[in-house]
Amino acid sequence: MARIIVVTSGKGGVGKTTSSASFSTGLAMRGHKTVVIDFDVGLRNLDLIMGCERRVVYDLINVINKEASLNQALIKDKHCDNLFILPASQTRDKDALSEDGVEAVLADLIAMGFEFIICDSPAGIEHGALMALTFADEALIVTNPEVSSVRDSDRILGIIQAKSRRAQSGGEPVKEHLLITRYSPKRVENGEMLSYTDVQEILRIPLMGIIPESEQVLHASNQGNPAIHFKGTDVAEAYEDVVARFLGEQRPLRFTDYEKPGLLKRLFGAK
């Protein structure tokens, strides 16, 4: 049975699209037929991070308006046979997203046999974000460990609990997962950043993973390659852990402790 997962946050720039790209890629690498949809109509960044921007011909709005078929708009990922991207439009307004249209697209994707449908939400609570979360079965709440980001994520949790279809129908609530990005144990140690336990205590939802602060994320975005493909890096391993936990595997929490540099490194910068 297909699972619809929205990747969302209240604040922009926290790593939603980066996480959507690596999360969907990780699921596909595990053999699951996966599609990731960009709901950020008017901006469209997912195709850049996935490295398929030159192959965009039709988009989500074209499909909703019946100007193109779903098969025409879906882009097959270069690296994973099981992964497909449905890009957003750069030329339309977010109001072009209709609830009936989004529902029809999701129903068609389910009929095509997709196991996971990842909805990459724009930031905030405007129309595109609401359309991305309306039909969600699960939500990956992406937050940075700083007060304004956590506060805005708390607001999004309230909206999911009030405005999703599951909430409106009175059925099983949307299953919520917390993903903390740009985490720096050194900055936590110095009191410059909230600890992951602080974030958990405020939001009160299960922690799915911690993504360490790393220049590799920027390199990945610039190269049009999801960070999970950068094997051997902390970021790739962190996203692999997230995917494994989401699929029900037990993984120890990593990248949470600050290791103070030894004497040689402090004196000479030795590595």
C-alpha cells in the first residue's frame, strides 16, 4: 500500500528539498518504487538538486490542468531505476494547485504502483504548503536546532493536526517524524545552538534522525546530486540512517557528540 509522506517545515532554508532528495533516493536505492513531487510552484528547486533540470518539459500544474499526462511529466532519475521526479512549474502561481487536482495526481501515482510518494513542501503555511500536507499519511518535520526554526515547526505540526484529510475525517492521525538538520555538536557544547534533546522536548515527536552541519550539502546541491550519493561522508551516512529507521530498522543515533581535539591538533593543527 502506498504511503504519502510530506517533507515540511515552518521556516525556509532548513534543508527540506535537500532532505526530500536524499530521503526519496535512499528509499529507491532500497528497491522501493518512489516518486518525489515538488510543490514549490513558482520557484522549483527540486529538479536542480536531483540534477534533472534540463529534462523538465511538463510539470505538476500541466498534469493537474490536463495539458500533459503523468507519464509525460514524470522524469526518471539518472541513478535509480525506482525513482521518479515530478517537477513544479516556474511560471504559474501557487493558486494553480487545486485540492481536487492534487488528489487526482496522487490517486494516479498510487495506481501506477508507487510505494512511496514524497511531497516536497514549500516553507510556511501558504497554499502550496497546505496542498502538500493535505493528503499526507506521514510527515517528516525538518528543523534546524535554533529557536525560530523550532517554533515555526511547532506551528506546522498544529496545522497538520488540524487541516490534513486524516485530521478532518477523524481517522488515524498523520504519523509525525522529526528530522534535525545542520546540527553541530561543537556549537551545542558552546551554547550557541539547541541540543537535539532540547528540540525533542519542545516538539514532542519521535526523532527520525540528525543530519550534521557539513559543506558536503552545498557541494551536493551545486553538483545536482543528492547528498546520500556522497558515500563515506557523515551526511550520506546520516541520511542512510534516516531511511533505515523509517523502514523499521534499528540504528544508533550518531553525530551528536563533540569530540574535543587532541593536544597535537590544538598545537599544530595536525589531522
